[in-house]
Amino acid sequence: MLMDGQMKDHDMELGASSVRKNAFFTTLVIDDKLTFAGFLEEFLKSEGHYIMRAVSAGEALEKTLEFQPDLILLSNELTGTNGLALLPELLIEQATASVIVMANKPSISEAVEAMKLGASDYLERPLDPKRLKVAIDMQKALFKA
């Protein structure tokens, strides 16, 4: 039988490990355009993110399941699939992730569809670094809440 003091110590240990686990913001970049993804990775690293990259739908689902990212940056155009078709599957694997869709050829109807499917934001490419930072900071604020 645990005494009250022992229970509190145990709770504190669990809390400390949770803090260590969430000490950084994990971001998965799903984009098969390596040049662009490289730029995006550098930008995110400068903002203090732990970055992973996936270049296909299958790889994206595997990494989402394994690493449970906090933020997913999803291209709406992936070789062999539409990024929006992947969105519901990503959220099944990691329901608490924020997903920002990056659109090569943005449209209002696609933006509405992305939001209906669970996207947190929809940004036009080429990405404006200031707009991207605002969108990510908003998701970080929600993550901390």
C-alpha cells in the first residue's frame, strides 16, 4: 500500500517524464518536393521544432503512428495521391495533431473541404514566412493550452 507522500512522489515523477516528452514541438512535414521541404525544415528548426519528413502517403501514416507529431504540414499535392485524401487518415492516427495544408493551387472550395476534413489552417504556396509563423504560433498556443 502506498502512503500519501509516496503517491505524490510518484505523480511528480510521471509529471516530470511528461514534461520531458513534451519539451519540444514535434512537426511532420509531408511533401515530396525536396527542395521546398528543405527550406521548410530550416525555417522550422530555427523556430525550435523537432522535424520529421515524409515524401509519400504510406511513409506519412507510418511516421504519424510512430511519432505522434504535434503539428503536420501537409502538401495538398503528393505524387500518387491528393493530400486532402490523406488528411482523415492522419487524424485517425493522431487525433490531437494540428494539420496545416499547404496548397500549390489554392481554391476556396478546397480550403473549405480541408477545414471540413479537420485541417487547422490552409496556406497558399509559395508560403509567406510571416504568415506561416503566425499559423504555427497559433497552433503552438493551442498545444500549450
